[in-house]
Amino acid sequence: MGLDRNRFFRMIRLRPWKGRLSTGQVAGLNAILDGWEGRAPDLPATALAYVLATAYHETAATMQPVRETLAKNDAAVVERLERAFRAGRLGSVKTPYWRPDSDGKAWFGRGLVQLTHRRNYVTMSKLVGIDLVADPGRLLDLPVSVEVLIEGMRHGTFTGRKLGDYFTARKSDWIGARRIINGTDRAELIADHGLAFADALG
């Protein structure tokens, strides 16, 4: 792709960030850029921009793998989600997917893209060849999370929709691309982030 990373970082410091990047954010961004190289030669830079925008949104701009709710440990995630569920703040949730199963494992969101539910951990384990079922916490390892983010979005593993459905040499559907991850949730906001990353990628 021949990306000028100096230009890229200079531009994203201003948008979508507001003038400053932490060392963790820079490391996460570089890991995603490195992970993309050689993986998707058939996809345009706009697809990479949307991958970056997705990670930006799903990690609350940290660009590091996180647990759902940004809690520091698994028990705190479960507690926070239970509290929100009892208060009626998770209206779309019918089955509390975060509750530990018979093996004591909880299948709440983790990573650069918030992977939830055991069945999705099973599917992604097969795709990337890493046993996320035996150890769901591996999604908090940056290299593992980068692979899950990119390969899941390339292959349409999360929802059946993939990057190539929305980004080609002839089209860029920034709004519709949210269906790769989560329907239409925050689609316009993430589209705006994607456009910022696209400008920086050149």
C-alpha cells in the first residue's frame, strides 16, 4: 500500500483525535496497519479505514484490546452488566450472555472488536487457528485481537457481512458497513471516523 505513516499519524492526531496520541494508541494503530499488510491485497484503503474506525469505536479510542464496559477484570464486567441489566438499561438483551457458564467462563465482549457469545468464540477460533474457547482472555493480547478484527471483518464472520460487500474500487458504503459488526448501531458516527482515517491513509 506504500503508506506514509508520518503523514498518517500527523493527520489522525487532529482527527479523529484532538491533538494527542498515547503510546498505547500508537502501538495499537501500528499493530493494525502491520496486520493489514499482505492480508487484503484485493481491498482498497477505504476498507482499512473502516477497520481502524471500528477499532476506534469498539475500544473507546484506546486502540488496545479491552473488556466490555472497559472493566479491569472479568468479575467487574459481569457485575457492571448485571447491574445494567437489572436496571433495564440493556433493553435489546434477552439472554444475559456475560454470566459464567458451567466451566466458569464468561462470554462477554473482548478485544479490538467486542466479540460476545460462546458460539462466536468457537467460530473465530476456527478461522484464526487460535483456541479462544479454552482461554477467552487471549483476545486481550494485541496480536491475537488484531487477527480477529481483520480476519473477522474480511470474511464476514461476525454477521455474515464482510468488507468487500461495502468497499471496492467503485464504491464506499460507510453507513451500511456497520452491518459487518452490529446492524445500524452508531453507523453514522463510525462512518465519520472512517472518513477521517481514509483521509489520513491518502
